[in-house]
Amino acid sequence: MRGGRKNLKRAVEEEFFTLQKGQSIMQVLDLRGSNIIQVRDAKGETSLAIFPAKFQKSMWIKTGIFVVVDDSGREEATESGRKVGCVVTQVLYYDQVRVLQKSPEW
């Protein structure tokens, strides 16, 4: 019954992480309430992202941490007038950030 959360925690504990197509690393700027957060990408552009409900009781986020977001529909969202254009797929912890900063994906 709780296999989903166990597998979610196991996936988070992996040190080696590779970005897939449409994913990028962003920094959390502000918690807007409920499950909406404001994030900033490497270019300095800010956008709103959804923090899915499946993460809410197993992971905590605060301003300044790094997350992996799926921003494949970001341009479509801005063209259609929607404010939220990204979805958080993973929260990066301190050790994962240090390993990724040394890689070319950063």
C-alpha cells in the first residue's frame, strides 16, 4: 500500500543523477503557498512550478535549495497565458548538488 513512497525515497537517495530531455536544475526562490513554488533557472529567468502532492509528506523544501523540474511545456504555458509552466520531478540534496556541480550538466 505504501510502496510508492518507499520507491520515491529510494530514488532520491541515489547519488548519481543524469538529466533527461526537457529537465533542468533550478533554485527555489519563494514558496507561494499550497503546492506552488517560484524557481529560477541558470539564465536568471523566474517561473512558477508545481510541487506534486506525492512529495509533500516525504520531502520538505525551503528557499535556496535546488530542484529538478520538467520544463518541457514552459513555452506553451507562457503563450497560452498560464502562470505555472514547470513540474518538480526531484529534490536535490546537498551531496547530490556537490556531485552535479563538478559535472558538465551543471
